Amino acid sequence: MDFKGDFAMRGGRCFPLTVSDNYSRKLLCCHGLASTAYAGVWPQFERLFAENGMPWSILSDNGAPFATRSLGGLSRLSKQFIDLGIRVERTNPGHPEQNGRHERMHRSLKAWLAGVDSVREELSTLRMRLDAFMKEYNEERMHEGLGGAVPSALYRPSPRAYTGRIVPYEYDSQAIIRSVRQSGEIKWRGRMVHASALLAGERIALLPYGDGVWEVRYRFHPLGFLNDRTGRIEPLTQWREIARPETPRCKQRV
């Protein structure tokens, strides 16, 4: 998933939200939005999940609204995915080639829109153009990487039905559980440690890692490492020498 940049339109700017299936390359969403705010983005994913089921993982870059600089890169949107049991995967900063198939689709979309004078068009008209591109890309354009097939012929919806219900998460029996206060802090060994205001009211787990270091997780998502000596949770990016714990392979990714 990604935004294909933004461009001027009559009365504002258009931000095309794009979501594709990693296996079949089917473009599941190509919808113009007036901003990248959560309020407009989340309804698109609700629609996608209702129509196609939920994937096991979602890959994005590190930009808004998919990620932030907070612990674990959590944003309101990525937390919503995690709450639904969807693993959040991200490309390394400055490496769009790690989502190469999606980037190639973006080049095709850019070429499709090259002759459009978007400044003169309303958002509704641009959305119709994006719908037309999605139809051609999925149903008419043969892909060499798919053996000449079209994406729609290979795509299969996920069997994971979307209900919108958040299922309580059961942590490992070895985990020490802490509730995040409204301030975004947890109490640990007699002092307050900042975690994330986004997780206020949620439970996070601390798992022994060794030598006074604890791995901190929200559900299955790694947030960082709590160091007893400093009393701080260090983001994963500051612990490059510590291997990131392995996670189960996901069956389906978008």
C-alpha cells in the first residue's frame, strides 16, 4: 500500500491511495482522496477487508499515515491493523525497490495520468479516471511476470473474514504485562517509563531478553527494548546490534 504522491486539482489536491495484492499483483484500491488523514483512509480499508477478507500482513513505507516516529513506528492506522491481527511490515527508508511490484504499478499509473490536466478537474472526475486505470490494469493488461495472465485471473480473496471485532490478545505466560496510562506511560520497577500515548488504555508485554534488557511488544508487534539501567524504552532502530526476533511467516500479504 502507498500513496502515489499528490497532484493539484480544482479546489485542492488529490492523493491516490493504492493497495495491491503481492502475489497476483491485482490492484485492490486506486482511490483519490483529498488528504492522507486517517479519517479518509481507514474507510477505504474497511471496504477492502469487507470485500476481499483480511490479509495476514501489509507492507508499506514509513510515511504517514502508515507509520510515525513513535515506538514501533505506530500510527493510528497501523495500530488498527495490528488490533485486527494483521502484521505490519515496512520497507527500509529510502528503499522503494523493496516494494518493487507496487512501485512498477505506480510507474504505469503515472504514465496513464501523464496527459491529464488535473488542475481543471474535480475529485469525482479524477476518481473515475483512477477507476478506469484499475480496471485496465487488472482485467485487460497482460503481465509478463504473470506468464501473460491478467491479475484478476490469479487473485483469490483472503479466507479471513472481516467483522470489525477486536479480539483480546493473549500474551505468552513468560511475559510481564503492564497497562499503558493515559499519559502514555507504564509503571516499571517503581518509576514511570514512557511508551506511547497511542497505546493509552492498552496492555503491553515485557519479555526477558537478557542482562537487564526487556523486549517490549504490543500484541505481536515489537516496540523496542526497555533497559533497566536507563529506565527508557529504546526504539528498535537504536538497537541495530540486537537481532530482531523472528516472527511466523505470513500466508498472504498486500
